[in-house]
Amino acid sequence: MDNFESEMKDMFDGVEFQPSERVWAGVEQALGEKKKKGFFFMWQTYGVAAALILFITAGMLYKNGLFMKQPDALEGTKQLTESEVQISTDTLKNEDGAHEKLLAKDGEQEELRREKPGDQIKTLLATKSSEGKAQETLENIGLKSSAIDESVRMSSIGESDSEGLLIDLEKLESKPYRASLAATKAKWLNRLGVDESALAALVKTAEEQPEFVGENALNGRLGNNNFNISEPANGSPLAARAEDANFQAMSSIENRKEETLGSLSAGIGFSLELSQRLTLNTALRYSELRTKTTSNAYSVSNGQSFPIYLPLGYDPDNVNFIGTYDLVNTLQGLSVQPTLSYKVAQFGKFDVSVLGGVGFDYFFAYRVKGELNFLSVKKANLNDSDFIKKFNVSGITGLGLNYRLNEQFGLAADLNYRYFLSTGGGDNRRQSSVVGFGLGVNYFLQ
Amino acid sequence: MIQDIELIHKCIEGDGKAQRELYNRYAAKLMPMAMRYAKSQADAEDILQDAFIKIFNSLESFRQEAQFLTWLKRIVVNTAINHNRKKLYQQPMLDIEKTPLYVEKDLVISHLHFTEIMAMMQKLPVGCRTVFNLFAIEGYGHKEIAEMMEITEGTSKSQYSRARALLKAMIEEASTVVKSNASM
């Protein structure tokens, strides 16, 4: 290197030149878009995951009885009520006056059936106490005198004898497991000395399964998809185009292997309960399936700059190379998904199901967005290529978690896996799958 | 003034003010570099914009053992090479045997302003301009340049010789004009 090179180097040493404001504007825009997108995907992915964890935690807490209401008219309790009423009917047959009045009319008996056990006995005791025959009546329905004495002792805290006994009996209703409430109550009654035949009848009634009545439900669901797609089976489409005239330019364009990105799905559905464990579901869903890759070039067409994603092709005469930038590819589709779910476990208002079924997909758009502010979104015409088959079939399997809020509404969460038979056609055959999870609301039809 | 390293950490955390501060601190220093590789100021601004986007997206990969300005310059150079790559293919570079011989003369350029030299460099064919910048200003060897530009070492040398000859011719012409103006 002689003086010429040294002088040239010195001439540019420490030189500064202020660029125009448009440079920063472009940089700022590019950085802003990235931040915005990052937050959006973070919300989708981690938000739904957090909600699932919340549900599972709530389930565990529920199992431990933390959400349990003390007095509640529930299915198991209703069955118990019927048996208790029967006991009352049998034992009070020969009682005089007020008790016969209680049972004489069908309407009144029905009213008694709807009452909670504690309320029935309260009614009973109120009547008997007023006549000074409470102890006698309790003996008639099978309670031993020692148990009555204990109840009477406790009743000294309250305002009346009957109130004290009720405190004791209502404790029996505070167990969290409604299905086992009757059995638990039977144990307590046994301890209190209820006679064996009455107890056997009581336990038998408690163990009887209620007659199955299937429920139908409408549901809405919002979820997150993670799309995995393989390279084309017959090699990169780039190889097929490498014989074009401008080989050198084309061979320098690079797209990195596609990575999955979280994306949105939303849908509505209908569920039909076929048996206590089996449910048929149908759903219509809109899905966005996204992947991320990179490019190092863009093409210009009709005054617009478009990112280059090799499988979609480009104009080789209008290629501009720039630094590597990110591409986000989005496949939009609608699918009909009939599935069968099988309830494998139930914990109170929670149940867990496994599901399997088929998805019939219609893909209507494919968009390629370059993460540089001056690039327009490139849209693929799926009618003109085998890049993505417009119609597709997928197999679906998954796990569902349901929580019944009340008679009309329930919440649902699911984790599912969909495997597409073949995403591309011809030389572009590509294996792809989706892992998704979502949250939904069920509305039970009366 | 806030140190570079603190500014970098803030930029990584997504602090918009810090990003603007970092840009203000280095944009004017890097712009002449982009101009040397570009054929116009607008072209240079495109290069600088892409370079800064890459810089902010890859700040986490900056290792403190390297000088920050050196790291920034390397990104601008790589961005400029990528930017010029298509033009390089469209204007195939000659190898050394095809380069016209030039009779060397000692030239003084100190009387010229850097903008004049810049304008001359921008008139060079894209291959010559890129190789001249990489070799004479950035200080890369021909072997490194060959790898960076995906050309042979011979082509790099021939492009450099051609650039040198063309620049000297332009400088000589400019000097002659200056002398004749002075004698008038």
C-alpha cells in the first residue's frame, strides 16, 4: 500500500455526514412493528398457558373443598331427601296431629321432598318441640337416646333444643364430594344409631345412579396454534428453478428453514351428550397458521417491493439484495371438525376427556410479510399452484378439561394435535401438523 | 454522557430513547462509510437504515472485547455488500488478465475535499468500488475480500487495480482543472 491508499484512508478518517431524518423514521418503524408483534404473540402463547394453569389450580383447590358452599340443594342431596322423607313417612305414620298433616297432602309431601334434610328435621322438631315430644319422635325415627342427649347438650348453646340439633346435623352436609355425600351422611347416621334396615335403604338409595339425561351445548372457543411444516418432499422448490437464466442471482437468495410461530384460532361448535361418558362435538373454526423464516432479497413489481419467499417464485430480473430480514408466513383457513370425546375422570364440577376426530380444512389465503417497513405483503394465489392444497384433511386428537359453572354455563380448556395428510400438492408435498390449546365457554341448552 | 455499554443495555431492553441516542451518536459517523459503497446518497441511506435495523436486532450478540464502533462498521460493510450483490452479478467483474495496464503516477489528493473523492468513488463500477473500499479503506486482504464477495482472489486484485487506475485518472483530471483555474 503506497501513499495513495494512505491518503485515501486518512481522508475518510473521522469524517461525519448527517443522514436525512427518513433513515431514523424507517428504523423506528421497523423496531416498533417488531415490539408490537412480540407482545401480541407473547400474550397469545403465555396468556393461554397461564389460563390453563389457573384452571388446573382451581380444580385442585376445588377438590380440597375450598369453593364449596355449605348448604346447597344438589342432586345427591335430593336423592337422600327422598329416602329420608320415606323414613319419616314410615316412622311418623302413627304420629298424631301435626305430623299427619305434614304428609297428608301430596302437595305438601312434594314440598317436603324439595327441602334439604336439615330443613325437614327442623320443621319436624319445631312441631314436636312445641308439643314437648321431641325426644319421643327422634326415638321413633331411629335415633338412640344417647345421641339425643348429646344433641340436647349442644342445644344449650343455642336458643332452643331443635336449633342445637340442627347445628349438629347440618355439619353432616359440609363435605365437598357431592356424590359421596349420601354415603357420608349414612355413616354419621349409623354413628348416631339409625336402625340398620333404614340405613341399608338409605345407602342403597344414595348409591343408585341417576337416570341419564343427555345435554346439548353450544360453545365458543379462542385458542392458540403452533404450526409445524416440513421441507417439500422432493427437495426445495429453489432447485427446480435453478435452471432459469439468472442462476447466479437466484442461487444467492436464501430462506432459512421455517420455524413455528404462535397464532390465533377462533370458532363455534355444538356438543351432543350421547352417554354419561361419550360426547359428539362439531366445530367450525377459523385458524391462522404461522411460520417464521428469513430472506436476504426482495423483488420490485409495479412500483411495489415484495419480500422473496422462494417457494412462491419471484421476478428474477427485479431482485434486490439486502441484509437478512425476517419473514412471517400466514396460512388462513376454515375447518369443520367433528370429534368424539370420552370422559375419563370427574372431580366434582370438573371433568377430563380425551378426544379424537377428523378435520376438513379449506385454506383460502397465504400471505408473506417481510419485516422491513418498505416491503408490501406478498399474497399467494393458491388456485394457481400446488404450493398449498386448498382442501385438506387432518386427524385430530387431544385432551379436554371442562368446568361446570352452573346449570347453563361451563368453561372448557383443551390441548389438541392435528396432523394434515398433505399440505402441498405435486412436488410441493409437505408434512405438517398443528399443536394448539384453547379456552372456551359452553352454553347448555335446556 | 451515558457510556456506550449502558446505552446498549437500555437498547436491548427496548428503551426507545436509548435507541434514538445510540442512533444519534453513530449515524453521522457511519453515513460516509455507506456513501462510499453506494452510488448515491439515497442508496447510502437505504444501506444505513438496513444496517441500523440489523444493529438493534443483534445488539445482544455484541461482545465487549470488540470496539463498538468497529462492530458497527462491520455491520455496515456487510449490509453494503449484500445491497450491492445483485449489481455485482449484473456487472460481472473482470479477472486480472483482462485489466488494462495503467502507468502509475504519484498523485496528491490532499487539496481535494472528501466529498469530491466520494463523488469520484461513486462513479466507479460497483465491483471496483466495493473492492477498493474493502482493500484501501477498510484494510481487508484480497483473500478475505474474495470470501466476502464470493469471487476469486485474482478477481479481487484486478478489480482493485482497475478502481485505483480509474480513481487516479479522475483525480488527475480534477487536479488539472484546479491548476488551470489557478493559472487564469
